[in-house]
Amino acid sequence: MSNSNTVSENMKPGTVVTMLNIQDADSNDNGKVMCVLNENIPFDIKSTTNNFFTVITDSELNRERSSQYNITVTCSDEGVPSLSSSVTLTLQISDVNDNAPVFERSSYEAYIVENNTPGPSIFTVKARDADWNQNARVSYILEDSSVNGVPVSSYVSVSADSGVIHAVRSFDYEQIKDFHFRVKAQDGGSPPLSSNVTVKVLIQDQNDNPPQVLYPVQTGGSLVAEMVPRSVDVGYLVTKVVAVDVDSGQNAWLSYKLQKATDRALFEVGLQNGEIRTIRQVTDKDAVKQRLTVIVEDNGQPSRSATVIVNVAVADSFPEVLSEFTDFTQDKEYNDNLTFYLVLALAVVSFLFITCLVVIISVKIYRWRQSRVMYHSNLPVIPYYPPRYSDTLGTGTLQHVYNYEVCRTTDSRKSDCKFGGAGSQNVLIMDPSSTGTMQRIQSEKSILDEPDSPLEVRLFQYYFNVRHYSIQSAFAVWCFIQMFFTSELQTATSIVQPGVYLVIQRPIAHLKYLCFFLIMLSMIIIMCGNLLFSNMFPFPVFICI
């Protein structure tokens, strides 16, 4: 026989778990019954009246130690021989929220590098609850606190389900090196139980700051110079470059090097301490004005550096230094900004020149193509004369007047042309057997004579008795070349095989004016650069020239 029952783990000792009724059909001593339980269980059995027995708790129950008990009850009579029987009771222990969440560590330390990206996780806290089901469900809460007067929630956040800690902002080691906060783990029981843990976040330094030079002080308007007498011995301490780095560790370890100097054989810089000392005896040949460029470099990866200029006056008296003081402020060195502006000016001028040249060539090509189109569209009609025909008196079978017209729009830059004349005037006989190369057969006066027109067009017509067109082609090329370099319209020429016209026009731009404009523009740009950098450029006039 087996029975099952459930009890709560928070039952107090002596609480009745179950009741048993034991029956024995015998009489007298053979019917008396005694019951016992198995060992090592927190339960006991007691006899009551009329063969009833109760099972009670003998000590406190704990579901976390044992969630189930198998209780075996053995009953025997007092007969001889004794008879017995047993029953097993299965007892389930129900959970009670009697355990708070427990963190895996008593405290946590998290590390994060400065200049981090906000959002990624930096650490995870973990807590466990020994209870069961809902009582064991843990959630994480960031407790309210402040860091340097700012709520801690503006620095970090905690995931309620997983305990993952996220950085809300980017940290700066130079502003905050570490901070701490508390995280609470709370279960889902009723009432809920919780526990706390402290998390300390340490910011790790990056080499994000260059060294800062404290001495000598770099002033923009005045000049500071260290004075060195000419009688000093070797190893004389001229001055000391003092610099600091706000980073920490090896990122703040500084080293000093002499980058440039007027005379490298005269001074040296201490690698670790930045002391500037003489390394030889000063002579009269040494210049009064000495300029040293010292570079201060840290030991980070990658390293950062700063430069400082130390002016040294080698003289025995102050008046000697004072006489050189003005020249000292006007010393010219190569300057990156000045070089940049000069290169920029050259680039701008070159760009403008190339652009103008391309535009001119493009316009020329366009107009040349337009003239070709007009040439094909404006071919005149040449009347046909029979061979060896001549009409000198104006009487004959042909009409006496022929008009040839070329008309353009009024807004055109080209002139309107009209050619008219009688067909009977000056008509000569063309002898095919003649060996002459050219005969002039017609000459017409220019009829385009507008007083307000800036252009004059003179038209000439020629007949070439040539079998090939090589002479015509060469003359056309010469005319086009002349068109690109002339400043005014010279001729408008008709080159024939009869009926072929070629018109040459004035260019729209003058190359010499363009060159003059670019030269003036270059001088203006360079003069502006001289004005901006007059303290570094002592001879602007000569450079402009």
C-alpha cells in the first residue's frame, strides 16, 4: 500500500502530517499493534486511541535540502510469533519563498578603456535563488546613487533579466578614474526577497593627450629669449623645458629631443629632464641669435608629441641683445601655412588659365562648326553659261539681272550680305584650251556698309583653274590659324571651285588680354598672402615681381 501527500516546508515541528488507522482481528495481546517509522527522516509516529496513529514532523523541513520523503510505516502485533505489515507514504515538500538571491561574488570589479563607444556591455553580475519556480526567478535593479553629483544611471545601466551592465556614456580617464554602484537582485516570490552587491568600475587610460609645455611659455605677441654669456663653460645650463602629460602610467613618461637648431654643435637637450646645456665653448663666430626647436614626446602607443621653440641670445651684455631683438622677431622660417597658401594660389591661377583656354577652344570649335553649317546652307545658285558665250551689250537670250541673297537674323553677330548684278556685265569667254591658271571674271563692291557695325567685310571671288584642291586646302588652314591669333577681322574670302565660300570671323576673346588678366590675378593673390604673413615674409614686393 502506498499513499502520496504534500506538505509545506515551513511547517513547525509537531505538526500532524497524516493519520493512520491500524486494524488487527486477533484479540487480547495478539490484537495489540505497535508502529515504527524508518530512520533518518524528520518525522515521528504516535499512537492515539482505538488503534489510530498520527505521523508528525519531528524537526523543521527544508525543501532545498530534500523536496520529497518516502516514509515507511511498519506495524506489528504482540502475538507469538509476531505478525507485521507496512505501508509507504510519499511526502512532497512544497516550496516557500524563504531564500533570497545570492550573488556569485561578494563584490565585483569591472574594467573599461576610456573613449569607449556608448552601448556595449562591460560586465555581468549573476545571482542565484535556491527556491523553486517563481520564487527562484531573479531580476536585477540598479540602485539609485550618484557619482560626482550625477545620477549613476547616466553612467551605466543594468539588464533586468540577465544582469549585463552596459556603459551609457563614453568615459574620460582625465575626468573620472573610477566609480562604484550597487546592484540589487530580487526574486519573484511574495513577498519578494532581495540582496545587494557592490560593483566598482575602473577606467583604463589611453594615450589620448599630447604633452603640454609649461616652460618656456609660448606667447604670440612677444618674444622670450634666454641669454647666454660668451664666456660660459661647457655644460652651462641655459634653460629647462618643463612639460606635463595628463595621462597616466607610461603614457605620461616624457622624453625630450632636439629637433632643429641654428647650430646643433652648440647645444644639447637632456633626454629625460629637458635641460638645455652647452656642449662646447662659445666663440665669437657663433651667431647672437640661436633658435632651438625641442620636441617633447610621451611613451604611449601610438606616441604623441608637442614642440616648443627656445630662443637663445648669445651675448655678454643686454644692449648687444637689444640691438638684435627686432631682427629676432622677423626671422623667417619655413611655415606650413604660408606654403599652403602659395601652393593654393598657384593651383587657382593654373586652374583659371586652363579653364579659360578650354572655353576659348570650345567656342572656336563650335563657331567653326556653325560656319560650316552656314557654308553648306548658303551656297549660291550659279547660272549656266554655254561654252564660249559672251554678252557684252546686255542683249541675248539670258536674263540680264541675277540676285544672290544671304540673309541672317537681326540679332546675329555676323553681317547680312547681299550680292546683286546683271548677268550680262563683264561676261568673258572661257577658252578650255587656255593654259592660264586664273582669270578674273567678276568683281563686286561690298554692299554691307553699316556705319554702326564694328566689322568690315570685303568679299573677293576667285576662280581657280586647278584640277586638285591642295592649294585651296592650304589657304583655308592658313585662314583658320590666322583667325585664332588676330585681334580684328581682316578678310572674308570666297575660295572656289565655283560656288564655295569661306568666311573668316573675328575671335571673341583676345589671348593677350587673357594672359594679362591671369598675371594680374596671380600678383593680387600673392600680395594678399604677403599681407597675411608679413611677419614671416620679409620681401613681399620682390616675390610679387
